[in-house]
Amino acid sequence: MARVVESVASDYGEALHWEKIITKNMEGALRFTELSKYLGRPAPVPSIFIEGELVFDTTPDQEELRACVDRYLIQDA
């Protein structure tokens, strides 16, 4: 899933910040716990969250991810 995000994120430059959460390290484990608490259940792995909201729990294709990111960017404009 990270490959799809990486390939799409490069199209947005500074307009998009993303991070890959590695649950094997403390910072990633804490972020995973935070996201899971927000969801009220363990966060799916892999998954994509945008602004704290779970938007994908399966790997989307590039076009689907672009369309989703575009919707969020338009909302924030």
C-alpha cells in the first residue's frame, strides 16, 4: 500500500504530507494506538487514514486514491 501512496503523493508536492507508520518502533506503536482508540477498534493493517479518518482498509489503485485525496484537498480549500 505504501508504494501506491508514494506514487500518488509525489503528484501533490507540498499540498500533501504523509507518513508511513511502523508499529515496530515506539513512535509508530503509539500512533497506531491513537488511531485505534479513535476508531474504537484496532486499526486495520494496512490502511490509509486522511485527517484521522479511515478511508481505505485495502489497497486502492492510483486513480481511486487520487480521487479521494482531491476530495479532501477541495474540502480544505
